[in-house]
Amino acid sequence: MSIRREEFAKYVLCLALIVFALLPRQAIAVAEQPASEDDALLTQPYQIDRRDEASVHERHGFSLTTCFNRANANNKEIALAESNLPISQASIVIAKAIPNPTFNMIYGFGPAWAYIIAGNNQQIGWNEEIQVAGKRTKKTNLARSNYLQKAFEVEAVRFAVHNRVRRAYAELLMASAYARLTQVQEEVFQKLFSIAQKRYIAGKAPGSEVLQARLNVMQLATQHNAAHNRLVMDSAQLDFLFGESPRSEEIFVADNLNLYNLLAGRSEIVPPPERGVPVLSQLLPAAWRQRNDLRAAIQQAYCDRKALTLAKAQRIPDPFLGFNYMYSTYKPFQLQYFTPAPGAQKVPFQPGYMFTVAEEMPVFYHYQGEVNQAKATWLQQLKENDQLRTQAAADIVSAYEALVVTITNLHKFQQELLPAALQAAHLSRRGYELGKTDLATAILAEQQYGQLAAAYFDCAVSYHNNWADLEKAVGIPLNL
């Protein structure tokens, strides 16, 4: 029994030695096997899948001045507003017209005229309406006032289109800038992703850091799609303002776009921030003089006052004057009713003249309804003008204050926030590359810089929009 136990112990000992001898070789064999699918995912580069943009038509050579001229010449809203001018011009011709006379004639037929001994009475005459109380002059003045009011409306529409073109062009440039910012941001995250891969291959970082860096790059795909959609929508808006109908996706490409100058407000669209803002006390009087919509509203009140004057003149009726010539004719057989003796008294030829006067008698109705309606319309327009002035003043103050705050924020971003965020992101990325900081710190710094860049971009967009709002509120094109 003891011999068998010793042999069994020797056998177990040998088996254990064999197992311990084989374990390192198996580990080395596993290490020498090809990388798994996860390892390939962690070591291969990654590129964002972009949508196919081959069907998108690009249009070049559109400056802000070109856009203004094109919209002014072809815009549908301006053409529609201008079509009211010939109508108003025709109304002036109608108001100045002298009423045509009315011709009347009586010439009888039949037995009732054949057997009248005194002959057949015939009549020819004219009737004419005489406009009294200066109605024709008042109608002409009203028509001319309406024509001038339509002219102010045309200019108001033209300026509104001008302002919308400026805003749409700025939005298009900002969309182009946003697309470039997403590309820059992608390059930054690609660098961070490349650093994470190198650290993983060197065995200094786990694979989770590579996946996390890769996820940051993948998230930019939605921003690229949003940037492309924004470019197409802003280009379609410009097409509409140009009076054109886009038949496919197209993008207006901003040639020689300087991203830094655009975001800093130094472009052909708006005045540079260094120029400052006009004095607020000078903007309100300028708006009262220059806003075409306010001038059109004031002219409309003037037209309503002219309409009230005309309505009061309607209480005096216009007479209808008539002049008629009457004469008698005879049939050949009517002579048998006369005495056939020679020298007998014949019925002589009896011509005559008749003057008639007819006019309305304002006994039951004195046109008080028309007068009251015209007066109420005039007073309503005066209240609307007062409301428009108040709204214009509020718009000017709001746009002015927003512009001042935006300029202050632009300087804050340019001088303090962006340089500090850029330095922090660079140091964090460099520290992660050298192994002194972790990936979370580097990503956090990059995200903070991205958030500040997005806020700076929004501030630049607000700067352009605030100038457009101020231009619209004052009613004067920007002097660049």
C-alpha cells in the first residue's frame, strides 16, 4: 500500500509539472494569434459617412450688391406692388373725366301718329350731369392721394425685400461658416481619436478610451447634415427673393469667404463693431422721416381725410340739365282733314324748344351714413398711425440695445473667452498625448471649447441679425 501511494504521488507531481510547463506556451500562442474584430475596430481610422451631394447644384459669383440688384429687378412681391400703380393712375383719369351727355330722341310710328290733325310731335335732346360743390376736383385730389399712397407702399415693399435679402445673405454666409466650423471641429476630434489609438496600441490606454474618442467623431455626422440642410434652405430663400423657382437642390457658394472676418463682423454685410452704433436720439427722428411704411400710413390718413371731404360734398345733389328740340311732321293723307278750299287756314309747322332740370331732393336721406363712415375710417387710420409710431420706437430701442449687448459680447469672446478655451483645449490634448491627463479631461476641454465656439457663432449671427433689425426699424439702408 505504501509503495502504491508513493507512485501515485510521483504521478500527480509529474502531471502538475507538465501543466505548469505548458501554461506559458499557451499564453504566448494566444498572444501570437491575429487581432480580434474588436482590436481591428480600435486600431483602424474612422471617417464620417457624408450624404451624396453630387446632385446639389452650386452657384457662384453672388455678392451682396448682386443679390440686391437681382431681387430689386425680379422679385415677385415688388412686381405685384408695382402693378397697383397703373390701377391708381387709371383712377386719376376716371376721377378727372367729365360725364358724357345723354342723347334722347322721340320719333313715333303707328296709327297714334298717323291720325293726329296737329301733326306728329317729334323730339330730339341732350341731358348733362353738372357736378357741383367741387366734386370733380375732390375726386381728382382723392385719386392722386391714393396714387401717392400706393407709391409709398411700393417703396415700403422694396425696402422690406432689401432687408430680407440682407438677412438671407447673412444667414447663407453663416450657414457656410457653420459648415466650415463643423469641419474644423471634426479635425480636432480626429486628432484626439488618433492619439487615443496610438496610446492603445502602445498599451498605455484601454480600448474604452478609443471608443469614447470615436464616439465624439461619430456625433459630428448630425452636425454635418444640419449644416448641409441649412445651406440648402437659405439658398432656397434667396431663390425666392430673386423671383426664381429652384427645380433641384442648389447652394449659393460664398466665394473668398473669410471665416474669421465674418464671425468678427468685418464683412460687406454689416458695419464693423469698431465703428460703433449711431446715437439712439438720432434714430427716432430718422425713422419718422424715412420709414416708407409709416409714410404710406400717413398718406393713407390723408386719403381718408380727402374721402371725408368728398362724402360731405355728396350731400349737395348734382342737377341734370336737358335741352330738347320739338317739331311736328305730317303724313300725306293727313291733308284730307283740312279744308280743301284755296286759302284755307292750314296747320302751320310748329317747332319748339324745351329746357329741363332734374335733381335729387335730399328729403329722406342726407348721406349721413357715408359721412359718418368716412369720418370713422379717417379716425381709425390716425389711431393706426399712432400705434405704428409706438411700435417703431419700441423696435428701434430693442434692436439698438440688442446690438450694443452683442458688440460687447463679441469683444468678450474675441479677447478673453476663446483664447483661454483654445489654450485649455490644446494643453489638455497635449497632456493626454504625453500621458499626464486622462481622456475625460481632454474631451471635456474640447467640448468646452466647442460650446464656446458655438456660442461665439450664435453671437456673430445675432450681430448680423441685430443690424438687420435696426435697419428695418429705422427704415434706412445700412451705410457700409
